[in-house]
Amino acid sequence: MTLPNGPKTLPFIQLIQWIADPLTYMDKCAKEYGDIFTTQWGDMEPFVMVSHPEAVQFMLNSSALEAPGSMNSILKPLLGEQSMIILSGMRHKRERQLLMPPFHGERMRNYGQQICDIALDVASKWSVEKPFFARSAMQEVTMRVILQAVFGLDDGPRLQQIRPLLASILDMTGSPLRSSMLFFNWMQQDWGPWSPWGRMKQRQRQINELIYAEIAERRDKPDANRTDILSLMMAARDENGQPMTDEELRDELMTLLFAGHETTATALAWAFYWIHSLPSVRHKLLQELDSLGENPDPMDIFRLPYLSAVCQETLRIYPVGMLTFPRVVKSPVELMGYQLEPGTVLVGSIYLTHRREDLYPEPLQFKPERFLERQFSPYEYVPFGGGSRRCIGMALAQLEMKLVLAQILRNFDLVLAQNQPVQPKRRGVTLGPAGGVPMVMTGPRQRQQMPEPVVSGV
């Protein structure tokens, strides 16, 4: 077997490049080696990275490949042994089936007004002309959505305890340097609260106590009227009539927190940056939002075409998750002219696929219109991954992005605090805006009366 060409740099150096500046690393590889190349990071096995839509489609759908959770073990310290992301085979399938119902499209209606209320409440506390960071503000919004819609925690003592603990643990991988903890085993040593890993483990233990106490209380006093995702997860049964264990519930809650809080806050911060960098985008979006009149139904907001296109373009230009989850070849296959033997690891580069000029002309330009002019396939546009590992919270993330943007833009006038381009930076295993997007609220917004709609969908 001959693997595709790739960088000849020492694997340790490639790992450092990947941690410190992943986009430059991928751009250089794609420029030199094209749509398929082999990389090796540190002592990990070499793997093949692809970005051509046909290769991505094959990778995500072929029965000759599998998606073992063991390949995602970098996330185990954060999520736990029972997280759906870490599980494989039938156990992964069971967990996914148990978790799917709360994230069904119809269920999302229950959370729409909740999201709108939280967004308005957070924004109403901003001071006029006082700078704030969009990313931090959006973290507060998405944290509250997770804690209320997912965990089902009301404003009581347990919520007050768990919120700062969760925020601090999420921030512990908030820079390339701090993210290194996830990539180097020797840094994962608990030397007490003075060591970074020790601090993280201590906070995890405190979070676990609070989560297990909440689960025990719900088991003692079940309430059939609750619609939060934890209650629905606790009520779910597999085909053998078995519920999820406390440990499974805890690990899936942490998975939803990491996958749903951090990523959505980052995407929203990017969206605020792009909207306020480009006056024409902001103008079109506000016209469309104003066309709904006073107090629109959240699902009417969700269906707005230009708002949808803005969110799609935000997730295209700097996808929060840069790569798909890995796939492993089970039986010999041919891919893009290469014979790949069993054991070969494949990864799709979401970032490189989204930057292809043949799909997205002028890929470095933020142009929401491209999503109104053309329908992209699930292999040309893959911000949530695909196949058996597609993000289970995709519907909630899309709903949250649209409603938060709509509520804040309809009611407040914002400007960027700095007139300079924002660069992407690694945050843990995701990609966020360096500097957090400083902004200023200039005052409440006076909405226009019944403007003519300017955008139609396809």
C-alpha cells in the first residue's frame, strides 16, 4: 500500500504546527498536495486527510469504513467514558437512538421562546457605549440555554454553583497553549490544584457531584410535565426497555455542554463580527427581520432565508469544527487513485472543503447570497460533520443561532469596537475568533415600519 504524499516534516513538528496554527498547516498541505494527503502528528498513526466532496461522501457513507469512538479518545478526559462520541458499534447506535428524540425538529419549538427570552435578558444588561466581548456575551447566552433547555435547571442554588464551574472548565483549553493538554499525555497529570490538569479534574469532580445530585432528585420526584432534554433522556428506553445509567446521563450531558455551548457561542461571535463588518449584509438582514413586524413567532424567524444564509456562510468561512471525526478502513478500498488497506485512518477537512474555489467562488469573501443562489450537498457543506457521527445537536444549534441573532439585532444597535480584521485562533479542538470580537452597544434600536421584503429563498 502506498499512502498519498504529505509533508515530510518530523511528526512532532507537524503536531506543534497543527496545535499552534491549524489553518496555515492545512492551507499549505492543500496547496502542495491537493485534495488528498497524508499527515502524522506526534506519535499518532499517520492518517489521510481529504477535502474533495466525492472523497468526503465516500468517507462518510461507505460500508467499507467504520467510525470507531476510540479514535476520538482525545476528548475522553473532557466528556467521560460513556460519551456517545467515545463509544463504537452497537453501544454508539443505542446511545444515539436514546438521545435523538429530544433533538427532533418538533421538539425544538419548545425551546424557541426560551432562547429568545434568554438572548434579550443578556443583551438588556449591556451598558450603552461600554465595550463588551461578543464571544463572552454569547457564552453567557448559550450557557443559559444549555442549563435551562438541556439540563432543565431553574434559577436555584444548584444552577448558581454549576455555572461558574462549567465556564471555568470550558476556558481551560481556550488557547493553543492550554489546548496542548489534550494532545500530550505527559501534561495530563494531576499534581494537585496548582497544576492545570489537577485544577480541571477538581472542577470535574465538583460538577459531577452537582449533576448526580440533580439526577437523583429527579429520579425521586419524577415530573411528567418537564420538557427539558435531561428529563427526556431519563425517560428514554432502549429496545430492551432499559434506561440510561447515571454515568451515561452525566457523560452525555457533558458531551452536549461541550458540543453545544462552546461551539454555538463561537459561531455567534463570528456572525456578529461579519454582520457588523459588512454594512450591506447588516442592512439586508435588518430589512428581513423588520418585515416580520412586532413579536414574531420564533419559528417564523427560523425560516427567514437571508438569516439562514448568513448563519450558513458564518459556518462555512470559519467552521467551528475543522475536521470530521476519523474513519478507519475495514476492507481494501480505492479512493482518488490510491489503494487503501484495512487500518488506514481517514479524516475529512471541513475547513478545506469549505474553501474550495470550484464550490465557493471567492472563498475568502463573506457572501451569504451564495446559499440563496445554490443548494449545496451534505458533502460540499459539512459544518456539522456527517454520517453516523453527524452532530446530534445540529437542529438546536441552528435554531439558537438564528433566534439569538434576530432578537439582539432587532432590538439593539451594535458596532465593532475595533476596525480591523479578526483572525481565527484555536480553542481546544475548535476554531474561534482571536480577541473575542470587542463590540459596543450604541443604544436601543428603532425598528422600521413594514419595509418591503428584499430577499427570497430558493
